[in-house]
Amino acid sequence: MTTAKTPVSTPDAPAPAHTFHQGVRTGPFVQVSGQGPVDPATGEYLHPGDVAAQTTRTLENVRAIVEASGATFDDVVMLRVYLTTREDFAAMNEAYGAFVEAHSPGGVLPARTTVMVELPREEMLVEIDAFAIIP
């Protein structure tokens, strides 16, 4: 038995800048493409130099795509966080923790990996992708 892959798309998250979808769903599995601190309405990168505010905006974009797939943020089982500098970890972690706890009413927080990388745009301090499983 095979399950078709379907694209996930919503105007409540930034349109992809390249040749990929905001997310892809196959059966109960949802993969959200990496998101950054972009305003979905204007396409502008927000909160220059403020990794905490960028983290919150980025997670809002992730949540919008997860919800467009038919899942809830509580269905997210894994988040991957990409930071440009180790010095931003504490501020990112605080904003991340507040958002994830507020949007995980089931009380089971997603697993997470954090990696220090160079991101595609200089103004991006953080990028986050997600994997959800719809029960």
C-alpha cells in the first residue's frame, strides 16, 4: 500500500523562496520545511539582531504550516533548530521553551536538535523545521 505525498500550503506562513513546498504530508506524517523569521504577509525578515523574537516568529510560521496539514502543534514530535552562533543559544532556548510549552497542551514536548550553522540569509539568526505525526 502506498500513500500519496501531498503538498502543504498556507498563506499564514511565508511562501517558499525556492523549489520546495512549505510542508509535505504523506499519510499521518508531516514534514515542515525550514522556516525563518519572515512575515507571511510582506515576505520581510523581521526582528534583526533579536534571536528571541526571531525564534517566536519562526515557530509561529512552523505552527501555521503544521495546522494547514490537519495536525496541531501538539502533534509535533521533532523540531530542529539551526542557529548562526552559540552565543544566541540561551535567548533562543528561552523563547523556544515559552512557545513550545504554551502550544503543547498534552504536556509532552517535542524532541529537539540544535545545530550551529551558517544560514542562507545574513539577517536570519535562526531557522526551524518540524516533523509531526497526526494521530
